[in-house]
Amino acid sequence: MTVAIVILVFLLMAGLGFPVFIAMGVAGMLGALLLGETHGLLQNTALGLYQTFSQYDLIAVPLYIVVGTLMERAQLSDKLFAFARAWFGNLPGGLGVATIAACAMFAAISGSSVATAATIGVVALPALTSRGYRAEFSGAMVAAGGTLGILIPPSIPMIVFGVITEQSIGALFISGVVPGILLASVFALFVSLRAKVPPEFSSMPLVERLAVTRQAAGAVALPVLIFVSIYSGLATPTEVAAVAVAYVIILGRATGTLDGAGMAEAFVAAARTTVMIFLLVGFGKVFTEFFTLTDLPQSATRFVIEAGLPPFLVITLVIVVLLILGMFLEALSMLLVTVPILFPIMKALAVDPLAFGVFMVLAVEAALITPPVGMNLFTICTIGRIDFGRISHAVLPYVAMLVAMMYVVLYVPQVATWLPRTMQ
């Protein structure tokens, strides 16, 4: 009964428009009060927040956000899009395929889905419109392509998942590489088949392609630097993030695309996003601490085991619940609320932690493009002035592809686990 009351209070406050971190904090402290944990409640809450904020792995969060905002201010996303356009523009629906490719490349730099969708959307949407792509088709494509920002490393949700479950952030990052490439390929194939728009050009001279590649070389090299450094063990994800910040600043200053004002704007924007994420993580810890006190994760695990439900049915029910929650909860909030409960259940089903991490990030991706609270949809509708109802319908095939990939990573876990298992 206590658990039901606390969860109801959280959902009610979130539904009334309270910031989600406040709803989490109030619900968590209310739960502690109802359980009789009144001694030093505020002091223990403050101590828990301090311990959460001081975790070393979380230092990577603001650094990767800064990388994304600096990339945007330095207009390096334009070069990534031009690079993708040069190499994929000759395919059926080539400009759409290039948009997905540009999203994937920017995803390998920023670690943020909304930032990927917004940055690439500003560049790609006008070009797509001029080539005859329908507004809702283009918007859904960019919104879905933006979700790759949290699957292809670096990934802020992967960092949060690693902190919650005490998994290696580096291994989690690498586990998203193969699923991310597969998902980007599936998106691109879908766009190529459904766009019904002729190639942007029949051919482009190799000299021109190489010229565009040279101009984009600095931006294209950064994802390679991040991947190689983490995969080889040369640096931790946090150390790589710091190097990436310095790299983008040097590149932007050297090319004359990043001035002092642009850097200041990037740091301020990154600070705002960082504060929001840290408040969610901190008060999410307060909320999930209540679950620990009530033994809810253990009770849920025992129920699943004793009920003898087939694993496929359990996984399907989990996916349905996550999709429903994703309709109403902000994506990172959903991760913070569900992972502490679902992680023990998945361990009982012998699901590999890395595969489960990718599974949860895919669920977060679906939440980002699932109406009525799909943040990527709102972002693209604002940028491209697209009707929300029309883009909500157009994005459904991408949600289906994400759900299919969720099944793939659990039933063929090697898709997620093979590459990190080969890390040095």
C-alpha cells in the first residue's frame, strides 16, 4: 500500500507539471516518512545528494555536453552533414540517408539525443524540404536519427545506467557501437525505400568528395579518437571527454568558427543542461532509495520467478510498461525510476548487464520519440514548424524498429557484448 501511495504521488505531481526531480524528491521523502524513517531525514537526504553528485563517473556528463554545445557553436555539424551528403547523396533517398549518417556521426560526439536532433535538424530540414521531402517525413526521420545520440558512444544515459548498476562505463559505451550502427543502417534503409525521392545527384567526382572530406576531416576524426581511446584502454571515458573538449576548442579556434562569445554561450548552455541532469540523478537516487527500503526490486524478482512466466512474456511486458511510461515521463527520469526495479529481474533471467544496458537505452530512445512527451518530437516541431499530430504518426515505424532492436539485444546479446568483451 505504501509503495502504491508513493508512486501515485510521484505520478500525480509529474502530471500536474511539477519538475520531475521535485516529484521524485517529495515522493521519496514521503515514502521514508511513511516507513517511519524520520530520524535525520533531511540530513540523510542532503548527504545522499552529496554522495551522488561527487561520483567520479558523473564528471563525464558535463564534459560531453560541452563537446556537443561547442560543436554546434563552431558549426562543425554543417561539415558533418556536407560530408555525409557527398558520400550518400547518390543513393535513392540519398539526402535522407545522409541525414541519418550525419546524426550517427554527431551522436558519436555529443552523447545527447536532443542535441543531436536539434543540431542536425537545423542544417538538414531546410535542405530536405528543398529536395521535396514531406515535412512530417523529414521531421520524424531527424527526430529518430537524433535518438542515436544516446546509443552510439558517448552516451549520457549509459553513464547514468552505469552509476546505478555499478557497471563499467567504458564497456557500456562500447556495447552500444554495434547496435548503434545496425540501428542507423536500418533507419537509413527504411528512409531509402520509403522516401520516394530521387538521388540528389547521379554521381560526384572523387576529387569533389575528397575536397569535402578534407574540410570535414577534423570533425570526422573526433568520433574515431573517442572510440579508439576508450576501446584500447588508452583513456577512461571521463579522460576522453576532457580531451574532446580541448580538441573541439582548438579545432574551432584554428578554423575561425569558434570565438570567445561562442565558447561562452556553449558553456552556459551546457551548464543549464548539466544542472537539470544532476538534479534528476540526485533526486532519482532519493526516490529509488525508497524502493530499496521496501525491498520492491527483490519482491518483484521473487514474483517473476515464482510465477513461472516464460522469459519472452516477461520481456514483452517490460517493453510494454516502458513504452507506456515513455509516453508520460521524461526519458532520463524513466531510466532512474525503472532500472533499480528491473535490473534484479533481468539478472534473474540471466540477461547480460551490458545487453540490458543497451536494452534500456533503446527504451529511452523510444521514449524520446513517443508522443505525447517525446522531447525529440517537440524539438523538431519547433525547429521545422511541423504539425505535432502529423509527425507523431510518421514516427511510429521508427518506434517499431527500436522495439525490434530491444528484442534483438536480449535474444542475441552478442550484438551488444562481443565488442566490449574484446577490449584491452
